[in-house]
Amino acid sequence: MEQQHGEKGEPKEAPAGTAFDATLTKAPKQARVVSSNASTSPAPGFGGESRLDQEEEEVGEEDIDLVELVQDPTRGTPTDIKMCISTASFNGWLMQLSKTCAAAALAGAINASHGRARFDQHAITLAQVLSIFGTMWRTHIDAKKAELMQNVLVNDEITTVRVRELLVALEAGDLTKEETRAAAPPGLEDKVEYISKLIASLANMEGAKPSTASVGTQHLLYAIESFESSHLQLEAHVFLDQISLPQRDLDTWWAALWKIVDDRNSGHDRQPPHGVLLYHMQRHYALIFGLRQWDDASTGCKHRDVLTSKRKQKPKSWVCFDTEMVPLLRESAKAGIVLVRRRERECKCEIIIKSKK
């Protein structure tokens, strides 16, 4: 049974019924999922990346019927649903290639925060984010290699040569875990094995079917800094996680989420006034596309759901805020919600609690 909640923090601005633009309903494949003030340019693919057009998704991936999303066949169709959506996130999400949820979700968040649809000419592509991750991994690998060499005695020429040969073998992927530890100098086995894991992660990221399984929340924040140092004015921080959750009651957090997600007051540039949200759940990343709530007359309980995607990136999964999302945030140090927004825009959210993983 759902938890019962008081009226504190209830989003007063949410109208009764389904609060969304009718033009968002049942968008044609490869066309758009946009509001009436959005760009209507045709979709040339993901920034011209033909490889990324080979999407491993179901047929009609971009067809989104919001009426079907609102309705819940397991609970009937409540008539008093209050709902808000992030139009920017609906427009900005990217299809996911193989196991690249972290890269796809981050690219979608960056595009959404700038009011760009995924088919816009200047939209960030999945390949661009993967390239940033690859650069981060390579830099870290080089630093760890240099640190390892510093641990080798300068006057021990034989060991120095052996370590260099070992590093070459690791880059080539020629050694098993047992062989790696056996070839490492005494006392440096853990350092060598760590470098081996980094190299393997980079290889997975740059393979024929790239994977971002090794990417954590902190890596997303570092990647945001990389984009921000180029040409995009971005900022991001962990908005809600295991650390910040106990600092406010759930009604207050729900109201804060609602204020961010509801971007009906976006200007002509389609940029969300408060940013967009990226959800790190169990082994998966996806944007937060909407919120809904209603009262169950039979039980007196308040239902509160978050629209995201448990598999790949298409908005399709309703996650119960009280019985699914909150318990995960409490139990897992890796789970969290990241706020991404343009730096020059002043965030008017009442609750911005920064925390680092």
C-alpha cells in the first residue's frame, strides 16, 4: 500500500487533469516530440553520426503517446491526475547505442538544458560524450602509469624495463588478472591491477559496441566541466541522494522536483528555467521526463510517480516516488538525481542542496 502524505509541499500550480500540450501526443517517428513553440526542422539523425542511427530500440522508438503514459492499466484511470512534464527533456533525449546509458542520458540532459531537440544541428551527440569519457579515462590511465613508475626505484633499471614492458602488455590486453598480478613488482600488485581495470574499461568504451558501465555520477560531473570549458555554459551538481535526502521531508522534496520538471514557463528559446534532471538508478541512467500524482479515494493514499526510463532512454517507465525511488536513494550510495542547467540562468528553485559522492 502507498504511504499517506499530508498536504505540505503539494505543488499548488499543477492544474487538475493531465497538464500537457496536446501537440506532444503521438509524435511521428523520426519527426519530433515537441511543444507548439519548438523547432520543426527535420531530423537529420544524431549530428550526422550514421553509426548512431543504428539504434537497438523497438520499432517506433520515437512514437510517444502521452495519454497512454498517463493512464495506468493496473490502477484504472483516475480522473484527478495532476501531471507536469519537462518538454525540454522530451525533446532532448537521445536514443541509446548498446550499453551507453550514461553517455546517452548526459547528452540528452545537455541538449535539454539548452532547449535543443536531439535532431537540432548543434545538438550534442552520443559520440561527443563518449569521446569526453574516453579522454577522461586516458588522462587517468596516464597519471596512474606515471605514479607507478615513480614507485619503481630509479636505479633499478631491470625493474623499470620490466614495468614498461608490463604496461605495454596491459595496453594490448595480453594478460589475465592472474598474469597481471604475477608480473607486477612486489608490493605494487594492486596499482598494476587498477591500471589494468582502467585500460579494460576504456577498451569497452571504445569498442564496436561501446559500454559506459564503469561511469559513475562523479564522472558525469567531470564530463559536464569538460563541456563547460569548451563552448557550453553548463553547471551540474547532485540534487538529491543518500546524503541530502534526510535534510528535508519527502513532501518538500516532491515540491522541489515538481518545480524543476514543470517547464511550462520556458521562454521563446525553449530553455527550461530551472534545468533538467538526470536519474542514476541501479545500473542505469535516464532523464526525468515528468511527474504525476493523484489521491486514491478508496484508500485515502496519495500516489506520486516519476516518469523516466528503466531500459534505454525513451520516456516510458513510471517509478513510484515513495516506494521505489526514495528507498533506492536511501539504500544506495551510488543512486542519485543530478541537476543540469545553463550557468547563466539563475535557478529559482527553493531547494538546491549540493552534495558530492
